Amino acid sequence: MSRSHYEVLGVLPSATQDEIRVAYRVRVREVHPDTVAGKRSDTSAQMAQIAEAWRVLSDAALRRAYDAERSSGYTQPIAEHTREFVTSPIERASFPWRMIGFTAGGLIALVLVLHALSEPAVPLGPDGLLQAGSCVVVNANQLAVEVQCTEEHTGVVKALVGFDMTCPIDTQPIRDRQGMGIACVVPS
């Protein structure tokens, strides 16, 4: 004769939901395959019995139906109270091309509108860092200082080289004010 769900979990039929939950956890720890006791060959069957007992006794409606069947002496499983599964054909998920297209189109339109409404970029003034194309003047300490190209300037930087390097013949070497190297300046 098969054991009742209460016997599988080791609780009385009058046990509360908390007592059933605690008993379920204890029983699972006892027969879990990772434990020493769980290495026996019948642990998978015991785990299945414990899981089924928990499924029935943890749900109030299933537990009432189970208790009613036990009191009436009916020993068949309670199939009419179990969850019904609806089978539907499996459809393969499709990639959301339409959403990607609308998103990309919207972003492109937004960029174009913002570009049309924006002001033209105002050229920035000198940032103090010399680079090729910077206009410079030579200060009293004989150092190259960047200035606006619209102002009067000594020349235009052709290249910025290290202190141990030499400038091309058609340029004049002037030390950078920030000590970054030597500015090879084409006189203007």
C-alpha cells in the first residue's frame, strides 16, 4: 500500500502550512543527491514522492480535495484537480524588423531635424595647445604662444617635434610655451 503525502513528509494531517513547508525542506535535504544519504539508488523516486506531496499539500484547494478523497477511501490520484495544460502549436519568434526600421527611421529623422535647426558651429579660440596649423606669436621669453589666426601672428606651426629632434629647413624652431617640445614655425 502506498504512503500518504503526510507520511512522505512526516507530518500529521492536522499540520499547518508552515509545518508542511519545514517538513518538506527537511525531507528534501535528507534525500538530495548531493548528500551522503542521497547517493542511494532510490533517491530519485523519493524526491519525486516528496515533490508530489509538496505540490498537493502546499495548495489549499488540492489539499482539501486530497483530504476529502482520503476520508472517503478513494485512492486514485486527483487528476480532476490538477492544472490543465493547453497545447498550442509552437511558433518560431520572428525578428522585429518593423520595430527596428521605425526606430532607425525615427532616429535619422530626429538627427536631420536637429541638424537643420542648429546654429553653425562657432570657431573656438586658441586652446593653448600647439598643433600643426596653429598660429603663433613669439613672446618676450622667446616661447611660442597660440593666438587667433585673424590676429597678427609670427607664423603658422608646421609640426611639433620633441626637444631632441630638429625642424625641417624651411621652418624656424621655437620652444613651446607649455614645454611640450619645439614648434617648427613657417614665418608669415
